[in-house]
Amino acid sequence: QVQPVESGGGSVQSGGSLKLSCTASGYNSKKYSMAWFRQTPGNEREGVAGINSDGDTKYIDSVKGRFTISEDNAKKTLYLRMDSLKPDDSGMYYCVVQPFAKLPVAWLLRQEAYNKWGQGTQVTVSS
């Protein structure tokens, strides 16, 4: 059973940094995809950054140059390094996994492509 578990959220001031982690064991496929989504009250959930088993990545425009997604396959761990954080980055961050498919880049931030979701970790950025 693949169950993503996030950690690393917290509260920081604008301009600060956080690194989120997500462990998702329970699969051994060599073709997989993982991503981070976020949601704030009153807003739809949006894909922030995604990566596939080839190392291809995709970011939403608002985080390009500030966020970095990476993964350690041996540890079955996904990371999201977030620098130069802004109040608009606040929200609940979810780790998602597609353990049996290497998604094309165009699909990495599409919710319907993922079937394993974590419980989320809260990120709060104060001005």
C-alpha cells in the first residue's frame, strides 16, 4: 500500500526558506511520478511542482526560480525546497504519487493523474 507522508511544514517570515519531505514507500516501479500540490481556503488545489522517474520537472510560473523539486528514489523520498517564500505561498501542501506511470511533463501537475495523496503539511508565510 503506497501512502505518502509529508513533513517539514511550518511558519516562516517572508523571504525565508523551508524544505518539505515526503516518504512514499510500498512500490518498486521504475516508472513513476510525484508532485506537490497546495490548497488555501477558498481556492482550488493547484499543482506546484512535479517530477517523473526520468527526472523531468514542471513548475507553476509563480514558483519558478524559487522552488526546487527533487527525489531520492533509493529512499523513496520526495523533496520540495522553497526559497524566497511569499505570503501567497501559504497553504496546505500535499504530496502525490503515481507509482506506476512516468507521466509526460505536460501531465505532471494534473490532479487526475495521481491516485495516492498524503494528508498534507501546513506552510504559513507571514509578511
